[in-house]
Amino acid sequence: MELDWEKLFAARLYATRARPYLATALFALQPVESWLTPTMAVDAHWRCYVSPRFVAQTPLADLAGVWVHEVSHLLRDHHGRGDRYAAREGRDRIGERLRMNIAADFEINDDAYGDGLPCPADAALPGLLNLPADLLMEEYLDRFRLGPGTQQWAWLDCGSGADGQERPWDLGPDGANGLTREERDAIRFRVAQGMTGSPGSVPAGWRRWAEEAFHPPQPWRALLGAAVRSALSAGGTGDDYTYARPARRSSSLPGVVLPSLRRRPPRVCVIVDTSGSVSDAELGSALLEVTAIGRAVGGRRESVTVISCDAAAHVTAPLCAAEGISLIGGGGTDMCAGFTAALRVTPRPDVIVALTDGQTPWPRTPPPCRTVVGLFPRPIADEETGYVTEAPPSWTRVVTIGRPAS
């Protein structure tokens, strides 16, 4: 049996009409005839291995859906993410790679099928395991294990492009018709650019992917630490005068004793939002960040003060007792009270760090020191209450806390 290339390419045209925003990626796939792959499978180099028997037995519309399904694995970098997950979790067995393939299918199948592309009866859908839709592959991997509920997908094999595990039919990086890393990145960028240009016709899952392709998520802990260190190193922060050591310019003024400028350890005041809208997990993250801030000031934990604040400022404690700090609160939020309490701390802080969900009024005038805001992500408007979150003032340096990374 020979591969029916005409039918295969007709199915690609069908897929392009159903998903025009994926056209660039669909035509970038390099089909390769293979009797080893059971259906259709992709590798990391954008080759699509096609079984002649599968093409002959599959209706045109279903074949178009498989085109979309396979290219979705490559656009969302499931092979790279699978390798990173395996390295991070220490799980690299064949069963784990099958689980990655299933989780990857869970992520993309809600967008791959429907709207002109029929969903196969044996498609891997998260609802069949009572899992929510619209999660990422890594989130699904944390929520299920192989067992009786997954036996129906034991046949699943979308290739190394879906889970990162090399297959016997793969041609490898030096084989024919493979795309370079630069070419693959260019395709992703062009597809993302097209999606952001016509958002009304693109599903929510693809819109999120396109936004992250243009603005990849940053490691928020590193960003928060960098923001604090930048504030601490600002001109004038931690500078003070002392007469213990005469200034070098004293020699030019006989009889006059000038103080010298010395660098003292900077002082940081951390305001932790303990209102009812902040979860226990977020409070735990806040305390972790307080400890990290202590390291940012050179390990001088006595130079860091912690204030818990909801509608009023409650507790002031040095970081050297951070393990025993009780975060008191549970009511509304008023960061104005927190900033007022921070500026009353003696000695006055050089930097104020506010860890909050942002659902609060802010001081109208900037404090006489650097300010960093660690913001727990929240929707701008609450549909139930109609409350609209006010953005932090322009004089703050804002870092979003807990933004997921792909």
C-alpha cells in the first residue's frame, strides 16, 4: 500500500480552513512516510511521520483533526516541556512518557477538535478522569497516575514531539527535512502574531499561549529579589555620616572637622497583607519572601522589620524572629495604614516592601524611601461585588507573585 499523498494534503487544506490561525504551522510540518508509526506522529524537528494504512482508513475530516492535533504538540513545545519535567521530577521511564503524552493531549484536545473538526471517539479528554479543562500539561501531570482509568489510552503515541522520548522511526537532528531551532521559533512567533492580530476568532487556550509566546513568564522570585536589591543599591540608600573617621577633604579646611560618609546596612520594612482576601498559601509565600529579603540585605535579619496589615497595622517584629511571627488580620485591607506604621518604625526604613493582593487603597503621596510591591494576582474587577482593583501607584516597583511558568 502506497501513501495517498493527495488525501493527506487535502486533509491539511481542510485543517487550514477550519483553523486558519494555524496555517503557517500546518504548512511548515514536513510529512514523512513511515510504516513504523501506528497513526501520525511528530518529532521535535517538525517532521510528521505518517502511516499509509492510517491515511487510507481515516475519513478526510478526521485526518484534518489529526493534523491540527499533531501541530499543536509542536507549537506548545510539549517535547521540551516533557524533558524538563522528567529532569525536574526524576521520572523518565516509558510509563511516565506515556503519562506525559496523555497530559499533553488533555491540554490541547479541547482546542484541537470541534468547530468543523470531529472529535475521535477515543480522544484523551480530561473530563473522562473528572479533571477540569483548560489546564497545562504540567498541572495535569500532578493530578493523575496511570491505572485502570487510563488503560483506554495505552495505544497513544504522538511521537517524540509530544513527550520528548525518541522513537525508532525518528530521523534525528541530522536527518532530512528537519527544521532548525531558529526556523521553529520563527514559526511559533508568526503563529502567535497572527493569533493576537485576530483575537475574536481564536479560542481562549490559544490566546493564552500566544500572549505567553510574546511575553514569556518570568521567574517572579528572581524578579522580586532583583527589585529589592535594586532598591537597596539606589543612591543614598544606607548612606550616613559619621565623625568616627574624618573626611578626606578636612585637610583643605584647617580647624574644621568634617564627617565622612559611610555605608551602613540598609533597613527594610515588609508590610504583609493579612486581609481575608489573601489565602493561607499566599501568606506562606509571603513569609518565604520575607526570608529571601533578609538574604538580599546580606543576611542582616535584624535590619528587616515585618508588619502585618489588614484594615489596620497590627504587628511589628524584627526578621530575626520571623519563624515566630504571627500574621494577624482577616478583615479588609488598607495599605495606607501599613505605610503609616512603616514610616513610624525607628530607625526609618530605606526600602518598604508591600506584599498584597492589591485590593486596597494606596497612599496618595510617595513615602520618602524606595517602594517595591509584590502583587498576588487578582482580576481587575470582581463580578459579584463590582469592586474594581486600583493599580499600585506609579512610584512603586511592581512584581507579580505566583505567576506560573511554563
